[in-house]
Amino acid sequence: MNLFAIFADRVHQALARLNQAGKLAVLPERGRVVVEPPRDPAHGDIATNAAMMFSKEAGLKPRELAELLVAELKGAEGIAEASIAGPGFINLRLTPETWT
């Protein structure tokens, strides 16, 4: 499993927790979560458009879903920082331990 697959799994786990807590009406398909390098490396190590992809089916605005996801991801293993960019992209900075 590569680094992007690991963090795609972490994003999906965060979506599952939101679904279980009743904050997300439907749990998106696992394969639809996209995690990739950000266009600008200054934005972080990894980026995801999960909030943009699933906001409509979740019944939320992309930024609202991004805020919920960022709150969940901040506590995830290997993530030092999670932030929102633009209308709902999520940028992640990984801990130094994750890279070693």
C-alpha cells in the first residue's frame, strides 16, 4: 500500500465516522476518495477533493463538509495539520514520522 492509499483510507475512515455520528447522511463509495499531491507543494504534502466530490450527496455545501472532515482528520495518525483551501479542497501536512 502506498502513502496516498493509506491517506485515502484515513479520509474514508473520517467520512465513516461522520456517517456514524449522523453528520453525513450517506457514506460515499471507498473508491471515489481521491488523495494526491497538491498542485502547489506549499499547500501541504497531500490533498483531497473528497468534500467537493461528496457534498451534494451529503446535502452539504463543499466547505461545510470540508470543515467536518478537517475536524476528523486533525486527530488521524500521521497528520500534523489539516486545512481547507478554496471552496472545499483539503490539504494535509504529514508528521515527520510518517515520512520515515
